[in-house]
Amino acid sequence: MPILYEIKTDPAKGNILVAKRDIQAGELIFNDRHIVLGPKEFGNPKDHCISCFKAKASPCLTCELPFCHEGHCSQTHQVECDTLFQHLKSEPLPLRLALVAPYRLARAMADDSEHVQTKMEPFMDHEEARKALTGHQERIAHMRRMIVAVRPDLEQILNRVFGLLHVNALDVRNGLGRALFPTLSYVSHSCVPNSRHIMDEVDDDGNLHIRLYSQVTIPQGQEITITYTNLLRHTFARQAALRRQWFFSCHCERCSDPTELKSGINLVYCPSCTKSYLMPDQSEEDVPFWSCLACLKAISEDQLQGFLEVLKSKLDAIQPLAIEPLEKFLLYSAQFVHNFHYLCLIAKSVRCSRSRVFPISGIDHDRNGEK
């Protein structure tokens, strides 16, 4: 397969991928294999294997971690159990599960038979920024001690390992796991992404592949982007998620436009005059106020989010695929928010998945995958 991208350096973003030639919509840009795969840090795979994430795994009789008792999964777990996890049985199970991916990456970097150290060198771990996360340093320090007590040879690389996973790992297998992909890690975020990924199943040899496809034509020299966060959220929510997890603010055309490219996804009727919509004073940073375009009265971001939480709770209370309650919710919400507001889009997408006789106004494409 010809290589359709090249690595460039952006002064603000660092390493990025750009199109090496014009890439047509729907083209496969690359197929990437994971470097490390394991349970999500705060996830709980329950009866799913910690290597392939298939259901009906059973716990190890020695360390209690769930795995498939055959093939690659069995071989992988036997080594990990012998070298670490059988010594940590006194630790809570969720904490041991959170250690699986870091331990795998640390071993791969220490062994370096596949040049993992070199592959990871270009990527940021945001060590200083992570220190400000509540409880993060304490949790990481405890997990470091758990590993170092058994594998002191890994001590020097563990801070780097935890940072690489925090910043660069992708949620996989419906949020049960996380994986690190060497090529995908170069791809930057945009709230108007030009590509999206598709995940394969873990094969019998334990390999997980991800394929990146263009969604639109990408001209030669243009940056290749995906979305890291949920696009069915307004700018403030997306920015908060990006700063919390990846320590940057997005400055794409959607985030720079108070109307979010005239999508209506963030529009709420003014509670004072009900004649026009509230608009943020600016879009790129946290903004304390939303102002009415007609009467110019303003409310704080906290007040707006409090109202939206009430509306969201009404939507959350509806049973999945219950069409009539969803229709009633849409009629009720039309008093307060734009027809294309993200809460309405969520309700419409759920309604549509149950019955194709109901058209979805304003949704003409699927939601992009998330990193």
C-alpha cells in the first residue's frame, strides 16, 4: 500500500500528519497495529478477557484477573501473572486491572525488541501538566510502587509510561480497554475532522488493527485530523474535555465561530425575552456569560449548564428506543433550545435507530469516532 501521508512539525502542535498527495474521500489512509492493549484505567472488564476483550473469560486462579484460557491470551497472561500480578493479590482488583496496560508498555519499552522506545520518542506525556490533576499523582505513585516492588528494573521508565498512556491511548472495545497506536498518535484533533477510524477485532495472535479513512477529499499538504472528543457537544464542553485529558485548547474553525458554523448545536432560547438565542461572548476559552442577541441580557455558563442538566435528565429518564416519549421530549425541548441543539440530535438519533419512518432533521451523517 502506498504511503499517503508524511510527518511534519507544527510550531503549536508538534508532530502532525499531512497528506502526501490529494486523498479522495473514502480512501484508506493507513492501517495501524497497536503497540500496547489493556484494560481502561477506570474501566472494569468484568468477565471480558484483559487481552482480547471477548466475553466469557474466567478469572486466573492465581491472581484473579480475567482472561481466555487458551492461545495467545493464555500465554500472555501466564508471563504477566508469573512476573507481577501473582505478587499483588492484596491490592484491589480495579487497581490491578489499571496496571495491565502500563506493565505491558513498560516491558515492551524495556525489552525494545520491536523498537518501541524509538516509536514512542516523538510523543508527549505532559508530565508537568498532569501534576495538576486531582488525585492523579497519588494514584500513579501508588501504581509505580506496586510495579517497582516486584520489577525494580522498570522504575526509570514508569513515569513516561503512565504519561504516554494518559495522553495518547485510545478507548477501544466499547470503553472496556485502551490501546496505543504508533501512527494514529501523530494525528491531531479537530472539531471538523477530515478522517475517521474503524477498529477491527483482536485477532487470534492478539493483534488489534485500526484503519483510518478520509471523510472528505484532503488536498496535498493539508493536515489529517480526527476528533478526540464527542462532537455532539457545544464548544465549551468540548474544550473542557480537551484541556482535561489532552492539555490543549482547540482553535479550529468550529471552535472559533460562536454559531459553531451555524449548526445550532449550542443554541438555547433566551429565558428572559424568548425571542432570540443566547450566544457565547467568545468561543475559544472558558466563558462566564451567554448573551441574548435581542434583549442583550446575559446568564452565566453555570446557570446555562444547570438548565441543560435538567433537560438532559429528562432525556436520560426515557427508556431506550421508546419512540412516543422521545417525540414528547422533542416537542417539550423545542420551547427552550434550537431544533438542532445537541440534546435534540441525541434524541432524534435514538428515535431513528428504532424506526426509519421518522426522519432526522439536520443529521445527514454519522457521528465521527472518538480518540
